[in-house]
Amino acid sequence: MTTFSFDAVAAILLIPPSAAALMAALPNYRVTARLNVVASFLTMLAALSLLVIDRPLPGQYLLVDDLNIVFIVLNTFVGFTTSVFSASYIAHELDTGRLTATNLRFYHAMYQIMMFGMNLAFVSNNIGLMWVAVELATLTTVLMVGIYRTHEALEAAWKYFILGSVGIALALFGTILVYMAAQPVVGEGTNAMVWTVLIQQAARFDPALLNVAFVFLLLGYGTKVGLAPLHAWLPDAHAEGPTPISAVLSGLLLNVALYAVLRFKLLLAASPQAIPPGPLMVTMGLTSLIFAAFMLYRRRDIKRLFAYSSIEHMGIIVFAFGMGGPLANFAGLLHMVMHSLTKSAIFFAVGHIAQVKGTQKIADIKGLTETHPGLGWALVIGVVAIAGLPPLGIFMSEFLVVSSTFARQPLLAIPLVFGLLLAFGALLFRLTGVAFGEPHGSTAPVEASYVPLYSHLALVFAAGIYLPPPLVTWFQHVAAILG
Amino acid sequence: MTPIVALALWGVAALLGTAILAVAVSRRASATRLVYGATLGISAALFVIVASALAGDPAGVSAVTLPLGLPWIGAHFRLDALSSFFLVVVNLGGALASLYGLGYGRHETAPHRVLPFFPAFLAGMNLVVLADDAFMFLLSWEFMSLASWALVMAHHREQDNTQAGYIYLVMASFGTLALLLAFGLLAGPDGTYTFDAMRAAEPGRFVAATVLALMLLGAGSKAGLVPLHVWLPLAHPAAPSHVSALMSGVMTKVAIYGFIRVIFDLLSEPAWWSGVVVLFLGGLTAVLGILYALLEKDLKRLLAYSTIENIGVIFVSLGLALAFKANAMPSAAALALTAALFHVLNHSFFKSLLFFGAGAMLTATGERNMEKLGGLIHRMPLTSFVFLVGCVSISALPPFNGFVSEWLAFQAILQSPDLPQWGLKVMVPAVGGLLALSAALAAACFVKAFGIAFLGRPRSAAVELAHEVDRYSLAAMFTLAALCLLAGIMPGLVIDSLSPVTLSLIGNRMPVQMAQPWLSIVPIGESRSSYNGLLVFAFIAISASLAAFFIHRFASHALRRSPAWGCGFPDVTPAAQYTAVSFAQPIRRVFGTFAFRAREMVEMPPPGATSPARLTVEVHDVIWEIFYQPIAGAIEFATEKLNHLQFLTIRRYLTLVFLYLVTLLLVLALWP
Amino acid sequence: MALIFELTIQGAQMMLVLLLAPLLVGFVRKVKARLLRRQGPPLIQPYRDLLRLMRKEVVLADNASWLFRVTPYLIFAATWVAAALVPTFATGLKFSWTADLIAIVALLGSARFFLALAGMDVGTSFGGIGASREVMIASLAEPAMLLIVFSLALVAGATQLSTVAAFMASPDVGLRVSLGMSLIALVIVAIAENARIPVDNPATHLELTMVHEAMILEYSGRHLAMIEFAAFLKLLLYVSLISCVFIPWGLVTAAAGPQSLALGVVTYVGKLAVCGILLAVFETAIAKMRVFRAPDFLGAALMLALLGTLLLFVSRSL
Amino acid sequence: MNGLTFDIAHLLAGGLVLVSFMMLYQDRLFALINVFALHAVVLALSVAWQAYIQDAHHLYVTAAIALVFKAIVIPVGLHRIIQRLGIHRDIETAVGIGPTMLAGIGLVTLSMVLMLRVTPEADPLAREDLAFALSIILLGLLVMVTRRNAVSQVVGFMSLENGLVLAATGAKGMPLVVEISVAFSILIAFIVIGVFLFRIRERFDSVDVGALDDYRGERR
């Protein structure tokens, strides 16, 4: 049984790279696109199988526990739906000649490698390995962002690359510091980097080292999470890359970095003398939330708009985890899942919209519900969801975050609510312009892949009304782990 | 046997089903008939169910919990006297709006943007009243806002409507967040979100005060309490008229329900000053609302503003109830609360009626601007008759229903001398004066509304083509008119059916009224005060017909038509009539100068000069300028400044990261 | 038997106000004329006017609607009912509990509402002038009236006129500043409501200055008669209201015997005469003010009434 | 361990910090690159020394990488780029040399304070190394943010990374050190190539969102 389940993890880790190699070899883009979908689907199946079968025992390098399995399943699922979306998206790009067949081979290969990097980051039990995986995922996305080879795309990629590299360096230093802290207690060698070992011994680690380490890790991985003021790469990377990549960035890559931050938060929380990580995270979360909320108002590019909304939501999530406690952690977890689903759905819609309208300028897109009801209403539902209106999932998490915070720390709830309202106003303002009003721009019919789009929205809607008890108990357990 | 609340929930489910069905069929020709027929049936059924609940076992409480909503709590639903009463209001309004919609909906240009959301809106309002835990309550509350927002956006090609929708939804979400905070306080850190738990909890003084403030923000913004009313006159008129009727007549009442539920039910013991706050806001809202209405020339906006006034009246009564409850004067509190609830019912009647009338006018003439109307009484006699009934009722004139609730409010105010606190002693009569003022102004306002739109001579060609509306609309309007009269001449019936509510919330009730001779109502004692709508109505009818009979029998009944006396001028143009603006001019001169900083400038050319004289009137929306423009300006400024961060160079971004890192390290270094 | 007796008393009251109303107006006119050293019309002139108007044919404007024709009867009926519900010579009549003071004020309000509508029906600018000014005045007079009702109710503990009158007649009322204030306020309101000088001039025919007359400019014949009659009744109503509240002596209870009832009627007529003379003197002594001075005039009433109410709290709680 | 080994390690680490200061001080590109080469050499030495005293042979690989790649290949490449791009010689510093030096000193003290809070029970050598490594990293960042020239920023980044390697090697028996240094070398290669490819003549600023946003209409 264990062996079989270990195979599941192996599958998660092996399918993507092998598929990548295959796709790099295959010339025909239709085949590669299909292959991409199939590979992602298989990975997802493997991940889902982890839910039912019992898990592998934590090894020196790999680990599957309640916390990361949430991320893995979410990751592979969104990866799959995005691959479906990207198939139809890419076809259109090829027709318009923005991408060549060679680009596509590269694109699909990179897509799988990126999936590999993210999955690896999740299942790794070794903080060094996790670091490597996160950086791998980052570098691949850098290459994807620049794939259009336009001036803007290259610049966005470059910016992402430079800021990312600095983040990488900081994160690495943090990792080294953690090792240094662990080494006297655990002893030399790989064990001092194994997560499961660290968390048991953390209480005896040197608090001063842990503090410095956490600062570096928070900044290093926080750069990937896109927390203000480390967010600078995020909007442009979202705006200039292919839309499937924007969806993956917002939906998944941010979660990867967030996952890393969470792991180290636990480590710090386990050491009694070290500074409490909560306040730091709460501050960063609130800063990002309010900053992004203000930034939303002046956006003219629709993809950049939603990129900023991702920053805002990451802020909320980090705030929730920073607050801690069963309610807030549950809310943070739920919020993260809901945000991934909703935001990727929004980017699916936006991708098709930008393709059919031939522009990403908000000013040039009007009255979508008239010209393209399918996309327009999907966008409306998506934005309504992301703005935290019921009966959609994010409302539940925001309900829990805000109410529990106000009961515990009234003064923290005020800026939180302020930021939420601010962001709501901005998003709704843009939505009103884009989805309603006198139609503007091309009314050509679009061959969109509605399935991933609406399936995400359906999930979000269902979660807003009804959460299945197993899921709830599971999340509650994770929330308990997160302390 | 399934509990009544379960039946109600089935009805709600049916409504939601209708909404989904409507999405499917909305582009068919038969869709309108189908959807409105369905909603009519379902709402009527729901009305029967809850009315029977209220009549049958008023004290009875039926609750049910579904495995939905917040996982570890589930979705609690509960039907008690209070919710039954408000469900009666909701579903009666819903049924009649559907009936009206059967006719009105045929003129809808974009049915696919109305039909799916109308049942959803009804379902949302029902759910709010049924919900029994904070999560379900807020979910339904916001769902209701969302559905109505979609209905406001139905005619989204007009710039104004989209803007109205935007402001509406932002204000709604503001209110929801306020409610969220309030419930967060009530629930406490470990998140006991069920209303039962909140009832059981004993909140401290500070918590109670904060909750009151937040409820005033949350429910007040939904109900249209000044200064949170700005969205209302924009959003309500923008929707199709039967929806406007629902929003004004019913949705605001749902907001009132939320307020009562939390303040009277969940928070057990109010502080006396809470009465002062609510009274003050109510009085302010009443007067300002009706003054705004007087300046309006768009009929639907006028009606929306008058909704604000009525909300103010209701809140005044609620404030009285709070004050009396806080001072352990249950009978007086029961009287005040009854007045409030009675007015809730009445307003749902005549405001729906008036919006229906406005809608009929809109379909007949395509005009909302009264300055372009006039003389409709000749073209649409039936509509104008019922509209007149509505105007009389809303102007609080006997023998119609509006007067009864105002009368009860005054009777409650007359109990104020027994209040111990000086603040209340002095405040209540002043507020009573404001109430009377708003009533008189309301009469003026609706003289204007009816006189300009329906009387006089046609001011534009649009009226010439006007014709009576279809029979569904007329049926709906006549039903409401009849209800207005009935509630006016047999108020005892309503008061008695309200007693379970006051019993459950205050623990006391008004004396039984149906036992009184001649169906008169006696709130406290026969010798103190009494009113008998039936007899007043009968006397007026009898003596009027007697007079008419005698004169026609014994004196002349000859009659001759001739042109009106034009002061010597031959055939004066209709433009020479008084307009809405000129009608309001005296009142504007009296009240407007301080309420709106209204200015009149007259340019009179010198004698002999041929240039025309010009009168320019400038009116400021003071509330908007004081409260909202600064906020907008501040946000504008902040975004302007922060936006520079989008355009930094990579080196500067690196500098940001670097500085952040150094700051955090400094924090560490200085950490004890 | 008793029921019939009560009903007859009630009917007698209704008939009485109907009979006396024109007489009061005639009396006031006569006194005014005498004060101006004029002969003046005979006392019964108002009756003659009414009868003549009733016999004349109605000249109806082309644009007049059914509302225009129904209104006079409605106004007349509402005012009549209201007037009949104010205790004139006796309290505690069969139906006196049908409406308390607030309801009576509101009844007059309905009458005004329809009159204003009728003024706007024909579609001339005069109706508009009259209506808009009328509602402006009413919007100030009604709150004042209501505050007066408050102060009375605070003293007497009731809004039921019979109770109020009985209480005012009783010895334990005493002289109070606030009552004086409300009396003045009530007088002002009464003047405004009845379109008397200085707020309005019942005899004017200069369109630009008139309020009440402007609204009824288009009325003629029996309709005009009804409206005039309603106006007479309204004046009587206010006079009897003032007299029953502030000079309640001589009011008898309905249960009393016929001779005391007769006595009550005589005293009532006496009161009317006194009030009429006072009104006439006041009107001759003062000049009509501009329309937009009227708000200040009424505002004074409002302030007085509010002051009276607040003073009452002081006197009650000290 | 005996005092001598400790002193030598200490000396080399301190030397690195000193060289970083020299970098801060440079205002000519070629000089800067030469100093960086020196930086790399010192790093290589200290890594080798660490390899010797911990007798962890894989660290020699790291040292070799440092020596060959960072001390020779990269500097030569950068020289070529500068000539190819014809960048004029002076570095436009965003902040004057003097303030920069002051800031540098402040950073070094900060890192000292932070690391001295670490309990002395921890390996003293590691403590010292960490203190120096932290200050080198901060100084490298300082170079990056105070220089406007792309090449000098690359140099700053590389010195930062040297600090990382120092720390990594200072940590006894830390796994993956070699892999990390290799990964970083690749990363740097990417950056250098990027600078070369995108013809980033003057500064990163020339590739920045400004133009992009004008194009996108983000700016009004």
C-alpha cells in the first residue's frame, strides 16, 4: 500500500518532466496541446489519489501531510483546467501569429516544467530542495512571461527576473540561517534541513538566528507572494505574459511562495523565545491590501487590474494567517483556495475577451454582456465573487476573517474593512464600465472554452453555499496545525 | 407535519427555481407571462402560509436547520411573529408586483435582463427575514442587494443607470460590512454566529453601543437613513417600475426588519440615549427626505425621496419604542412599536401603489419628468383615481391608512412626559414637531405630484397619446388602493394582529381593539384619545352625498362649459401653468435657504429693454457636498500619489526592497 | 330611548353649527363695517349669498375634471364633520370620541388637500399660485397646531376634546404661562387657517395677493356655495375650539336636562359673539402682510407652541 | 579548533568585507570589475580554507567555481561587454560616495549587532562568518541600489551572492552548497547575457516599465 502511495507522489513528480521532454521533441502544436492537457490530467489524478490512499511516510526529501496536500490538489487541478483553457487560447494566438509553432513547443515544455517545480516545492520535506523548486518554477515563469518577444514582454520578464533573483538570494540566505540554527541541535548534514525534524526540535533552536532567518525568508518568498512593497514584478508579469500564464501565476505560483512562508511561520511559532511572526505578517498583509486597493483605481490595462487584485487578496490571506486562531486560519485557507479558482477563472475570461476585442485597454472594452454574454456574465460573476459578494465562496472567508478579527482586535478590523471596501469600489467601477454600457469594439463571435471557466465559477458558487463536511473537518485540522 | 418555516423555504426554493427557469426561457415571447405568473402564484402561496402562521398560532416559533452555509453551524431558519409579519409585507408586495408585472412587463425592452433577477430578488428578501444566523442573514442580505442591483442595471445603456447601480452596490457593500462587524461583535471571538447564541449572550455597554452604531450604518444605509440615503433616489427610479415599487416599498422594510431584529431582539436591554440617537436621525431623515422630494420634478425620484421621509417616520417611532423600553414603560413601548410596524405596512401599500401609478404613467407617456405632463386625469381616469388614493394615504389624511400610523406615533409621543431623562423629555416633543412638519410637507409634496402630473392641461405632446393601462396593472393598483382604505377604516384589525410581535419583543401589547364599539381604536384609554376611521369615513360619505342630493334636488343642477378665466388674456398656453418647480418655490424660499443653501437670482432687464428677464435657481445637495465629495476627493488624491509607484525604475524598486529589509533588521536589532 | 336622545343631541349639534356658521361671518362683517363707520350688510347676508349661489348655474372651465366637481362636496363634508366633532355647547356627545383633536386637525387637512388640488385642476396659473401658497402656509400652521395639541395634552393628559374641556373647566388647572402661549399660537394658527387678515384677505380680488381666493377662482354657483359654506364652518370650528378649550365655562354634559342644554347653547352663542367682536377689532386694526412675511408670522406661532410645551415640562417636574 | 585556523578564516572573511567596501568606493567601471575579481579570489581562498578545515572536499569544487567563473570568466566577459557597448567610463552613482560609505558602515554595524545576539554556544566561527556574510550581502544590495549602471549592478548582485556562498560554506556540513553555487553561477550568466542581449546600455532604467506603461496607456 505504502509503495503504491509512494508511486502516487512519484507520479506527481515524474509525469510533468517526462511530458515536457516529449513535448519539446514533438513538432505539431495540436498534439502537444493535447498532450499537455493529458499530462496535467494524469498529474491531477495522481494528486487526487493521495486523498484516498494512505500517505507515504515522510522521507528526507519528500513529505505529504495535511497541509501541503491541500496545495497539491489545488495546484494540479488548476494546472489541469488552465491547460484546457490554454489549448483554445494558444490556437488563437497561433492564428493571429503572435506565437510560432516553435514558441509553442517551448511554451508547453516550460508549462510542464513549471508544474513540476511547483509540485516539487509542495512535496519537498527539505527546505533546501523547496528553495530550489521554487526558484525553478520562478525561472520558468520568467521565460514564459517573455515569450511574446515584444518590447514590453521582454521588459516585464527582465524586471521579474531581476527582482526575482534578489528574492532568491534573500530566501537562500534565510534558508542557510535556518540550517545554522538547526545544526547545533540536530547535528550536521541533511537532517538539519529536513522539515519534519526541524519542526520537532524548533523549540531549542537559537531564537536570534531564527528571527533573522524569518525576516530574510519573509522578504525572499514574500517577493514571490507579491506582497507590497515587494510586488513590483507582479502586475507587469501578469499583463505581458500569455493569459494562461497569468492565470497560473495568480492562481498557483503565489500559493507556492505563500506555502513556503507558512512553513517557516510554523517553525518560528514553534520557538517560544523568537519574535511572534503574526504581527509581521499582519502588517505586510494590511499594507498590501490597502496599497493594492488604491492602485486598482488608476489601472487602464485589464490584466494589470486583476494582477493588483491578486496582490490585494494575497494581502488578505497573509493577514488571516498572521491573525492565526482556528477561525482565521480556516478562513485564510478557504480564501486561498477560492481566490485561486476565481482568479484563474477571471483570467480565462479576460484572455478570451482580450483576444476577441484585440486589446487589453479597459477603455476600449464596453458592454460585454451585450456583445458576448457568455464571457461578459462570466466576468461579472467572477468579479462579484472576487469582490467578496455572496453567494460565492470568497464571501464566506471574508465573513470569517472580518468578524473574527473585529471580535479580537477591533482596531485591526477597521483598516481591513476599509481596504476591502476600497478594492470593492475600484473593481466594481471597472466592471461596470467593461460589462455594461453602450457596447464598444469588435462583436465577432469567440470560440472560447467555457468549460474550465464555468466549472471554476460553479465550484466557487457551490463552496459559497455548501462545504462538504469532510472538506471542513480536513481544513479545520489544517487550521489547527497552523496554530 | 412539516413546520411552517419549511413550507416557506420550499416557497423560496420555488422562487429560485423560477429564476433559473427564467434564465433559460427569458428570450421567448411567453417568458414574461410565465415568470410573473409563477412568482405571483408562489408569493401568494407564501403570503397565505405566513398570514395563517400569524393568525393561527402567533406565539408559535418554528425553526429548521439545513446543512448549508457556515459549515460547523449550518443554515438556521426561524419563523416567529416578527418575521411572519415582515414576510406578510414582503410577499404581499411581491405578489402584487408580479401581478402588475404581468401587464407592465410586456413593455419591457430587455426582458432577459429583468426576468431572471425578479424572482431571485423576491427569494432574497424572503430569506433575509427567515434567516436565523448571522451568516445566512448577511448572505441573503447581500444576495438581495445583488439581485436588485442587477435589476437596476437592466437598462444599462443609460449612463445614469450604470452610475446609480455603481453607487448603490458600493453603499450596499458598505452596509454589509457594517453589519458584518456588528455580528462579529455579537458573536464574539469564538464565532457563535447563531441568533439564539447571540440572544443568550449578555453584551457589555460598549459592545451594545457599537452594535447600535453599526446597525444604524448597516441597516440605515439600506433603508435610506440620512446621510446614508444618497444611493436610494438614484437606484430606485432606475429600475423597472414594479421593481422600484419592491425596492421602495418592501426592501427598505427588510432593512427595518434587520434593525428591529438586532436592536430589539438580539440586544436585550437598550440604553436610554440610544432612543435619542434614533429619534434624532429619524426626525432629520423625515424632514430632509420630504424637502428633497419637494424639489424633485422627476416623479419616480420624488417617490424615492418620499420613501426616505417615511423611513424617517418609522425610525422616529422605533426610537420612541427604544426610549420607552429602556425606561421600563412597556405599554408605551408597545404603542410606539405598533405605530412603527403599522407604518411599515402602510408604506408598503401606498408606496407600491404610487410606483405602480408612475409606471403606468411611464408606459402611457414615456415621460418621468412631470414638467412635460399634465391633464392625465382625462386620459387615464382609473389610474389617476388610484394614484389620488395613494397620494391621500401617503399624506397622512383621514380616513386613509397613512393617518392612522401617524396618529399612533403622535399618541406615543404624548406619553413622553413620563420619561425620566431630560434629554428625552425635551427631544421628543421637538421631534413630534418635526414629524408634523414632515407630514404637512408630504401633503404639499403630493398635492404637487398629483396636481402637476395628472391635473391641469397637457404640457407636451406625449400626453396627447396617453391611454389607460392594461387590466393587470389596474388590478394590482386597485387592490392596493382598497388595502389602503381598509387599513384606514378598520385599523383595530391590524393593531391586534401586530400584538404578538410587540409581545415577543417588548413583553407587552396594546389593548385589544376589535372589542371596541364601532371598530374605533383606543390606544390607552377611552377618555384620553380615540379615533374611528370607519365613522369618519361614513360621516364624510353620508354628509357629502346628503349635501349633493339636497342641492341637486332642491337647488339648480344646471351646468355650462366655458374657457377658464385667464385674467383677460385670451387662450393662455399650457406653459403658463404652474410647474413643479414654481409650485415648490414658496416652500423652497421658506426652508430651502438653510436646507439646500438655495439661491434665487433674478436678472430683470431695465424698462424698455427687449431682452428677456431670467430667473436662475441654484440648489446644493448639502449632504453630498459635506459627506461624500471629501471622501471621493481623498481617494482621488491618494490614488494620484500612490500611482507613481507603478512607474518607478527597477533600481528604485530594489531600493524599496532594500529599505524594507533594513527596517525589518533594525526592528530585530531593537527587539528586546 | 337614551340612545335616541343622544342621537338627537348629536344631530342638534350638527344642525347648530350649520346654522350658526354663516351668522358668525355675517356678524364679523357687520362689526367690521361698524368699526369703519359703515352701515355694512345685514347679518343674514351670508345666508342670502349662499342661497343665491345655489340657485345659479355652474360655469365650468373646459378643462375641469371630475375631481373639480366632486371636491366642493368633499370639502364641505369634511369640514362639517370636523366642526360637528368640536364640543360647542355640550361635551361627551354620542360620537364625540370618533375623532380627537389631532384627527380633527387632520380632517381639515384633507379638506385643504382637495381644495389645493381643485385649484390646480383647471390649469390656470392663479390656481397654482393659490395652491402653492396655501400648502406653504399649511406646512407651517400644522406643526404649530400639533405642538399646541401637545401642550394641551400635557396639561389635560388627553387629546380628547371633551376631556380637555372638562379638565380646563375644573379648578385644578390654574393659570399657566404655557397655556397663554398656546392660546396666542392657536389664535395665530386660526387666523392663518381661515385666510383672515393679516395672512390673507377674504375680501380681496387682486389675484396676485390672494391665496384662498385664488384657488377657488374658477368655482361658481353651487360649487362655490359649498366651498364658501365650508369656509364659514371652518371659522366657526376654530372659534368654538378656542372657546371650548380656553373659556370652557358654561359647557354642559350631554346627559344634562333640556333646560341646562338650552342654557349651554345661549352661553355658546355669547362666546361666539365675543370672539367675533375680538376678531373684527383685530382685523380692522391690522393690515395684510406680504405673502412671504406670513412664514415669520407662523414661525412665531411655532416657536410659541414649542416654548409652551417645554415650559410645561418645567412646571410639571418642579 | 586551534586559534590559527580560526584567525585565518576570520582574516579571509574580514578581507571580503573590506573588498566590498572597496567596491562601494570605486567610481570607474573597469576598476570596479577588477575589485570584484579580487572579491572572487578572496572568496575562493576562504572557501578553500573552509574546505580544508572542515575537510569537506566538495567545497573545493565551489572554490574552483568561484575562482574560475567569477574571478576570470565573468570579469573578462564584462570587460568585453563594456567595450562592445561603448559605455562611457564613469559610473553615475545615484548617491554620492561619501554617504554610501557611511551607509555601508551602518549596515556592517547592524549586521554585527544582529549576529552578536546569537548565543555564543553556537559555533563561534559560524557566528563570525555569518556576521561577515550578512554585511557582505547588505553591502552588495547597497551597491545595486546606489549604482545606476547595469554592469555595476550585476557586479553588486554577484558580490551579494559571494556573501551567500561564504555563509553557506561557513555552515558546517551544509548540503547542496555546490549545487547552489552552480545554480547561482547559471543565474548570473543569465543576467550577464541579458544585459548583453537587451543592449542595456546605461542602466536597468532603460528597460523599465516607464516606456511600457506609456505604451499601455497606464500613464495619463
